[in-house]
Amino acid sequence: MSFVNFDKKEINFKIVYYGAPLCGKTTNLAHLHNAMPESAKGELTMLSTQQDRTLYFDFLPLRSTAIKGFVSRFQLYTVPGQPIYNKTRRIVLTGADGVVFVADSQWSQMPSNAESLKDLRNNLASHNRSLNEIPYVFQLNKRDLDDIAPVPYLEFLLNHEGLKAQCFESVAVNGDGVTTTLNMICKMVMADFIMSHEMEVSVEKETSHA
Amino acid sequence: MTSIVTEEQGKLVRQIVSDLLVQAEATATLLSDIGGNIIAECPGRDENETLAALAAGSFSATRELAVMSGETSFNSIFHEGEDTSLFAQNVAEHFILLVIFQKTTTLGLVKLYTRKVAAELESTLREISTQCVSSVKSGTTFEMSGVEKVF
């Protein structure tokens, strides 16, 4: 959950990159780490196995001045995609302010994408939350490969329930669409934070007038 | 709900965390919540943000281990290195007090002062974990700076 420190004039947000094994979550963070200016980024930390597969999470802290008078800190996490690490995914998802679901566009990966999205819904439910109440976007990755599903098919498969989320095409290995996805989820998370605060204030006013 | 720290609370915990550094003869002290959000740090360093995230991850994994071992939670963790060691204590359920120290001081001393400080912080941290912006900073408004791109 977002965290406001008036003493340090900082607001922290947590964004989780979720998706099937090898869909490109870590590649997103690696590209962002390379692309961001020094003043906007911290160290990229990867907790990986010897085979370079994510074991616990990857972590990249970013900062901006997008909210007036405060430093906005965005803590980007990935989850490990492999099925055996479900408990770890649930832990990393705790307190997420926004989610980027990275889908692998290859036809062969459609079952894994669908399974991972179901897993995301289940893990959010274990925290008494649902996708309908937190900002999220889809990133359709690996659009440069040959054997890929068309965008409308991916949208039909993944993005047909409830409110439709925004979809971004990407080729994370060369950075296409990576920053665009990040900018959108950051804006959505901040808008959600500001709106929740305004609602809180109006409820408080109503209660004090009653 | 958004968690918040007011200026007064921030000042108070900063002083306590800074005192702990001296008392325990430590290299660094850090207070964060279990989500890895830093509340106070001494000294301020770039790597603290990552340190807090890793400590939070470590505590979450430790909690799962505790549950699987039939415990509700393990309240502290200790990592011993050749020269540098790390002691982390859970405080008021939702917070972690992290102490990094060299072999020039002892684990006993670090534990003694960390637990004393944890007790001192308890009531303030319980306030922090239950308050929201509208109740303690009612006049505050948040506004985006109007930039097209965040990054």
C-alpha cells in the first residue's frame, strides 16, 4: 500500500511485474535500469538461481517529482514465474499499488499466460483484494517474434473480464514499449492514490458534519 | 489504506534510530515497515532502499518458515558475516528495525539495545500503522505536477 512520509516529504508506491515464466519481467526491469538517468534510479537487485531464473524477486527503486511537493518513489518488483514459487509470488504481491501483467505473445505460451493470470487473481484474493480494485495494465511482449498471436486474440484471452485494462505492445529485449508501460502504470497508481485520498477526506467531512 | 508518518513522529523515530547507532556501536541502523518503506535511517545512504526491501523480503520468508514450523512468527533474524553482521528485529508487528555492525561490537550488545529501542518505538509505530492522512493531516491535498511523462 502507498506510504506517505511527511517527515521526509516522500510518497512510496509499489508496482509488481507479474506473468508466466520467461515472459520478460526481469528484462523490463533490466532495460529500465539501463535507460533511466542516475538521478532517477537506485540499484537493480536480482535474487536469481544459478541459471539466472528469478528465485525470489527483482527490485528496482525509481524516483520522480510527479506529485507536487513530494518525492514519489516507485518500487518495482518482479515475481518468480515458475509454478513452484507460488508462495513467493503471494508474498511479493503483498501491498502492491499497481500491477503490470507481462504476457508472452508466442502461440505456444497461451496456456502459461492464462494460468499466470488465474494465479494472479487467486493470489490477490488471498490478500482479500481483486484486480478490479487496483490499477493494472497488460504488456504484450515479444512482438518481434514470428509465431505470435495477434493483439485482438491476446486481448480476448486475457482482457475480457470486468473493466478492460490498457494493453501495450512491447519488445522488452530492445526496450520497445517498456517505458510507455511504466509511465502508464505510474500515472494510474498516482491517480488512484489521489482519488482515494479525496474520497477519504469527503467521508471524514461527512462524518464530522453528521 | 495509505500508511503515513507525520513530521513529529518522523523526528522522534529518527532520534531514537540515531541513538541506537551510537549505543550499539553499529555501522548503520534502519527502521522500515514490512513492505520495505524506510521511516528512519542512520546514516542516509543510497543502498538503504534496497536493504530495506531485502530485509522485508527476508522477514516475509522467515514468517512463512515460522508458520511451517508451527510458530506464529520469528521475531528476529541474524546473519553472521566474517566482518559485518546484520540483526533485524520485528517491532509492533508491522515494522523492522535493522542493525548492521562490525566484529568490533558484540551480538549481545546489539540485541540488548535493539530490543530496548524496539520497546521505546512500540507506541509510536502502533499509531503510524493505524492512522490515515485525512485523520492526522486533514488539510493536505495531493496534486500531480502535470508532466506528460513520469519517467
